[in-house]
Amino acid sequence: MTVHATVRPSLLRWAVERAGWDLHTLSAKAPHFEAWAAGTETPTFHQLEKFAHDTHVPFGQLFLSEPPYEPLPIPDLRTLDGRPIARPSADLLDTVFQCQIRQEWFRNHLIETGAPSVALVGSEDLDQPPREVAERLRALLGFTASLRELGSDYANVIKELIKRLESLGVLVMVNGVVGANTHRVLDPLEFRGFALADPLAPLIFVNGADSKPAKVFTLLHEVAHLLLGSSGVSAIGNATESTHGLERWTNKVAALCAVPAEQLRADFSGLDHEGALEELATRFNVSTLAILNRLYEEKLIGRDEYFLVYGQELESARERWIHRDKSESHGNFYNSHPRRIGRLFAREVIASALQGNTTYRDAYRLLGIKSHTIFEQLAEKLGVR
């Protein structure tokens, strides 16, 4: 006997919007959706269970009287074209929750071992001039000409910055999917990263699905959040148009750190030749959008030129994401997974389990793995014995 389920159309639409499905995805995954939403058909329990699984919604929530309110658990500083972004997706929510669970374990671990607080967290405030803070941050991270000489080798720039941050006690996670689920790709048009400020266990998450130069800027931006001791989610957008004073400050610190005014002025000769913007972006290891912001801030280009070119570059970024190669390989698991969960975090969890302070079951959950074989291979890869 086939059992059907009655569910409110508003809950069905909420689940689809929360999952971020486009019309093509909706048609492929739930071909009867329009009939369900119109009330001309009723889904079976089996169909509804699959729908809940595919949209990453707890099955029971589909039987509520109205869609639940799901705010982000940290300040939402995201804007797009100067406007706040209304609703976080299931992918963003799940990613923040995963990071909070890992941060909580790491904090408790540090308390048990008597570790000191991380000095950089809360070391600055909004009254400090961004230019001076940027200089201190550049010195702290060693983000000097030696790193910029790597040019377009963004992967190594990011690797070096992460290594320096981890040496200071900051957890850094760079992941382009939810957990290790390569079918749930994080959308950089929704968010680029976030910071979870904590005196003992500060955490930075960078959306690994974003472009490599954008990830450099996001990393610096989230460090600026930690300098203020503030948590928050950030997104792609025009830095000068942000509605958040805190976000404008952190954007400026990150931009000044990556692109010092004196060097930018010395290297800039106009945008009147093809590739000029890309050349500058490569020279400073950041995105073209970050360079445009700096050119405008230093009054090297006018307002009209800035907004014209910025709009073109933003649209280009959107097009690259929409038409990205979705078959792209995610590489070797044992190379990519430590980056996703953070090498510092992974090493500490593995060491704690080997010492008997954390159960293997909890370690597997925290590491996002399912077997002892993978645990052993990760331990070997990270040099933990």
C-alpha cells in the first residue's frame, strides 16, 4: 500500500530555496514538485524522504505549520551590490555548524592542556587607522615582497600564509564543499569566508570554491576580523558600498595589507591597455576586484571608471562561477582533506586520539572520516605518531 504525505506548499518552496536549487536542478531532482506545490498531486512518503535528503532538510521539518526561522549563528555581514543577502543556504549553515563543533573541541582541548590565549585576537579596535593596522599585520604575517614575488603562484602564497597563521595558533580551513561531500559545492557568490573569533581557538574558514586570488584577500580579511575579536560571514561585494562599518574597516585593512599604497602608486600606469588590471592583480597576489578597490581608494581612478569596470569584473566572476567546469577533480583525498579541516586541527585531533584522550569514534566524527584505515593514513600524511 502506497502511503501519501500532506505537506504545506510553503514548506516545499522553503526547502528548495534553502537548497539553492535552480530550475534545472529542481526539474531533475523533483519532477513532480510543481504538482505538489499546486496541490494537484500529493507526494508519497518515499518521495518526500528523498526530497528531504536531496534538499538537506530534516524530514520532520517538512511537516511544520510554517518554514522555520534559521538565522546564522554568527553576525551576517554579507552584501551583494551593497544590499544584505536575505537567507543563508543549507550549505552555508551546515558549514558554519561543522566549524563551530570543531572549534568547540579544539577550545576544550587547549583548556585541558593549559594553552595560552592567541595574542592577535582582539589586539586592535575600530579606532585604529586601517593603514597602521595593515602595516602591523603585514609584518606579523611576513606578507612582504618575498611572498609577492611568487606572482600568480597563488596556491603557494595561500599555503605560506596559512602556515604562518597556524604557527600563531589560528585554525584555518579552506574548503570548497560541505564537509567532504563533493556534490555540495559552496557558492562563492553567496559567501567567501567567515571568522569565528575566540581567545583560545580562533578559526578562519575560506570558501575553497572561490578563485585563488580571491582566497588570498579573504584570508587577510578574516584575519582582520580576528584582530578585532569579531566573528562574521563575508561575501563578494563592493567594499566601498558595504552597509557595515566593521566590514568596511576589515576590507580596508586587508586591502592595505595586500596592496600597499606606495607600491601601488609606483606600479600603476593606467587601465588603458588590455590586461593592465590582471597584471596588477598578479603582481599583488589578489583579485582584480581587490585591485580596483585599492585604485579607487587611492584616487588613482575616478568614480565613474571604478563602477564601470567593477561591474564588468563582478559580472565576469559570476559568469566564471556559473559556467565553471563541474567535472573538475578535487585531487587526492589525503592532500585535500587536511586543507579542508585544517592541518593544525587535524594533527591535534589525531594526536589526542592516539594518546587516548579522545575516543576514535569522536576523532572520526571530528575529522569527517569513517574508518581507522583512513585515520592511520591521515596520521602518516601529517606526520603524527
